[in-house]
Amino acid sequence: MSMKGILLGAAGALALTVAAPALADIKIGITISTTGPAAALGIPEKNMIELWPKEIAGEKLNVILLDDAGDPSQATTNARRLITDDKVDIIMGSSTTPPTGAVAGVALETGVPHFGLGPVGLSPDRKKVTFIMPQDVKLMAAAIFKHMKANKVTTVGMIGFSDSWGDLWIQQFRSLAEPMGLKLTNDERYGRADTSVTGQTLKIVAAKPDAVLIAASGTGAALPQIALRERGFAGSIYQTHGAVTYDFIRIAGKAAEGAILASGPAGVADLLPADHPTKAAGMAFINAYEGKYGPNSRNQFAAHANDAMLILQRVAPVALKSAKPGTPEFRAAILKALESEKEIVAAHGVYNFTPTDHDGLDDRGAVVITVKDGKFEMVK
């Protein structure tokens, strides 16, 4: 073939390449805390993400994962990079309340759909593009306070993280528990990275409340659990859903016995009745996660990442009918589908997001459990 023919052939091949548009991946940007004080939450989330499918409705998933070490400033930096540089269609994160709120701010500014893997107490106008995977604190607090009331608790001491997670629980105590007749004796705080809470627990023990509420998460929730029992507190100790991990039991040891926890149903799916709406999804999560990472490795936080994918598998095919990934239209279609698809069954509950409710869970997403003989059990 002449040189002219070769060039013409090459030009024709180029024209064909340009004429056939490349399929765009669905890009998911994730910032979670795989190091730092919240690593006990972020590592299980990362583990679950590694079990995600590789495509949805024939579209390849391109997952970009960054570590923010639980720092809101780093979470903000990561979110801006993922949205501005990597041009993700969806952003997820972070693992705990403060950095999740930071990511929500960037998502709102840019209009990118945001799946919050940590709970946040944001007003509806600040949550226009943010959808929360963990149970709303109000939902879980109601379950705890009802249990307290039913068991004749009248006075409660609280020790919690000295950040927005602790603040959320105090707010719920004021708005839900006090009208029920419960009285707060202490509001003690500690840092997520603290190694001692001796002073705080001594104050609580001296106040002699009927029960103590520990508003913490991950392995950090074990610190006051141990300290209270070591200092002779014999009353009931309640933990939030942030403490529902077997690492909490392992670290707290005998001190964990009898702890009462609000929980999503995912971590105790094997204990749920057969007709519970989340039973099948919860068991699928447990079997997949523990099949890879070993017995009793399941936890609340991995299940949030699991549920984010289940929801995405439901809404992405709907959005793909009207728009292609990588476009503002696709992001808008994802938001619309999130607010319109109903009864999305997941491991932690049944999600029904609306334009005014981006938490989406009801009572089907809350159970009360206890620790007995080193294992979680349903409260009778």
C-alpha cells in the first residue's frame, strides 16, 4: 500500500474512533477515616467498599477512595478534589459526624449527590443534596429513652464525645427525654483520642444516677464503659448505635456485659424474626462481609457502605434512562430518583427519601440490644 493509502487508512480509523462516543463510567468519590481516631469506623467501610459490584446496569463503577483521618479540614479538601478534579457523579463520606458535615457543605455548594456515612444534624436547607445512611439520632434516641422509661429510670448521667456527636445526643435528651420525665444529672465530655476519663466518671458516680448514657462511637465508646464499672457504678449503661461492634465487646471485656445499645438491624440480622423486612438484606450483608473478613467482623459501619450501594443500585438505573454519567443532568437525575423511589430495602432499614426528608428511615431501622456472655442479644 502506498504511503498516501496508509495515511488515509489511519485518518479513517481516527474518524471512526471519534465518531463512537466512549461509555462514561459512574464515578463515585469517597472520603472516609481509614486512619486516626475514627479508623474503627472507616476501615470496615473500606472493607465493604472492596466487596461492591464492579458495575451497575452495564455501566462500570469507578471508585476513588481517600482517607481524611477524621479531620473535617481534610474531608473538605478531599471532597473538593473529588468533585473539582476527579469530577465524580456521587460523593460519599465521611465516617463520623464532624467530617460528614464538612463534606455535606461542599456537596451543597457544588450540587453533587452526597451519601453521608456518618450521622449529621443538618437543617433541611443544608441537606438538599445530602442523604444520610445512618439512622437519625432522634430515631435511635427515642428507642433508648423508651427503654429507660419502661425500666423505671428517672435520672441519667451522660458522658459523650466533645464534638457534634455528643451535642446531638444532649439535644435529643432535652427534646425527647426530659418531656418523658427523665432528668439529666451530668453532661461530661471527652475527646475521641483521649486515653482517660477518670475525672468525668468520678463526677458521674458521685451524682448516683439510675443510668448512664455514653454518647460515643467505635472503640472510643469502651473507655467510659470500662471506667464506670471499675469505679463501682452498678446502674444501667446505655450506648448509642455508634458502639455496635464486636471490637467494643473485645476492648471493654467483662465491663461490656449488660450494656444496652440502640442498633440498626444490620448487625443483628441473624437475631431478627423471619418476617422482619430487613432480614434477607441483613443476612446477605453478614454472609458477604464475614465470608471475606471472618466471624463476628460485621458492624454498623460496614453496613452503611453496604446500604449506600444497595440504594445506588436502585436509583442509578432510573437516572441512566434520562442522562449519561459525567454530566450535570445525570447528577440531577440521581437526586430526583433518590427522592422518588420508595421502599428501598437495605440491611439497616427501609429507605423512603422525600424532598423534605433525607434521612429516610422509620422504626424498622431501630432495635434495642444488649451484651450477654460476650455476644449481642436482642433485648427481651
